[in-house]
Amino acid sequence: MKPDTRAMVAFAAGELILRKNFSKVYDYSSGHTLTFNVSITEYEVEITETRSKAQLNGGVFGKHYSLTHQDEQALIKINVAGSNFDGEHSKGPRFKGFVKDNIVTLTEGSNRFVFGLLAS
């Protein structure tokens, strides 16, 4: 996945697991912070990155989320089990990770990335 897409997926997974109304994610590998507008209901997810206007949106099926990255026209599936998650990106590798406190660790293949969830 592209770095910003990876950060969006980490943010989405973290917010879907914790549900604490976070609005930002800090990418420890790049030193960048992304800010999001977020709407999560029982049936739908809409996440928009405010600078680029990139969107992840889609449906909720229990603990399974089927999201479309509108800019990449890619399907991203995220499965949640407690504080762990895994999934796939239709144009990229499978991924997995976990959330502890407000830290999201995401692994793609042998690469590990760490993100911090932040409130406004």
C-alpha cells in the first residue's frame, strides 16, 4: 500500500476497534500526521482525509468491514477480532495488526509500521 493509504487503513482499524472518536493518525515511519473526518454507524463507515480528500467508505457486516478507497478504486477488507485485525487490499498485500492503547501496529509481509491515534 502507499504510505498515506497504509496510514488510513491503520487509522480505520484503530478507530473501528477502539471507537474513541480519534481524528488524526501520526505515522512514526514518515513523521507525518493525517487528519480525518469520520462517520461510523452500525452499518456504514466514511473516513475522509482532510488534506487530500481521499476517502474510505463502505459497509459494516458484524466485525467485517468492506471499504472502497475511492482515489485508488481499490477494495480494502478489514476483519476485527478483539484488539487484532487483518485484511487485504485489492491492489496490494495482505496485512495484519493490533491496537494497544492508542498505538496501531500494522504488518505487511515482513514490514512493520507503527501509528499513533490522536484526538483533535
